[in-house]
Amino acid sequence: MIITSSLSELSSILQQGGVIAYPTEAVWGLGCDPFDEKAVLRILTLKQRPVEKGLILVAGEVNHLSLWKESLSSALYNLLIAKTDKPTSWVVPDIKVAPNWVRGNHQSVAIRLIQHEPIKALCSAFGQVLVSTSANTAGQPPAMTKDDVIHYFGNQIDAIFDAPLGSTKQPSQVKDLLTNKLYRD
């Protein structure tokens, strides 16, 4: 495992099927290429999380969300890409884009247009969305520091993104894009 702030190095690790830890707006997360089944299943194993629950994706740029544009009305797509006062992951109808190992038992996927600059830059360097799930094992509190990440996972991950944690106090809220129902506040 390496600790690096190099976006090209992290992007290369992701392209090769690697799993990384990175700071989000509020907690440390684990990420990988959502279209790489082995990498996603590796994260689920590390977290002791069942695939049926599904995972959140983060995008750094609006164009990373274009795959979902055709299945949404203009109004809903504009809501998905709008900046929010607090980090918001939107549950979006999806049976064509995100693979079942990301969606779990759902016909939807949670997606967040991230506003935390280091992860925006990472998504841009990688060129697409990333899996974003808290860096912890089931039942444990999310990692709040690089040391917490190392304590939980040690050399079981490929890299840690050496960047600052955001200043938000809680993980993203999760809302249904169609109904505005709040799943997590």
C-alpha cells in the first residue's frame, strides 16, 4: 500500500483494478472503478458488506453523469447535477448503466456530484465516476483519519489518497430523485 497525492498514480491504480481510500466531504471512503466487478467485490469483502445493499457512486464533473441523462427528464437531470447546500447522494432509476454488483438488489443507484475539490480532481483524472463507500467494516464507525484507514485495512488496499478531509460534519444525505424521499439525513 502506498500513500500518495499523485492523481496520475491513483488513476493508474484505479485503471488496473485497484482499491483506494480517499477523503470525502465528511469521512474517509473506499473507492474503485464501478465497472470492474473484481474491484467492487474486493471492497465489499473488505467491508463485510453484502452486494445486495448497493453502493454510492461519486462524480467529479457533470459530464461523468451523462450516462444517466437519457433516462431522466430535463428537470430531474438538472436536479441531479445541481449544487446543494449539503452533500447529497441522489437515488436515480437505473437498470442500464450501473452494473448489478453496484446496484445490488435495486433498480436504482445512488449518485453524488461531489463538491470536495480533491475528489473532483481524482474523478477528473480517472475520467469517470468512482465507487464511494465509507472506509470501515460493517458495524464500525467510519474512518476519520488516514491512521483509521490503516487500522481497518492495512495493506489490504492499494493506496491512500493523501489529501485533506472536507469540513462537513456528516456523510452525505441520501434522497430519492423522483420523490425527494429522504433515506439518510
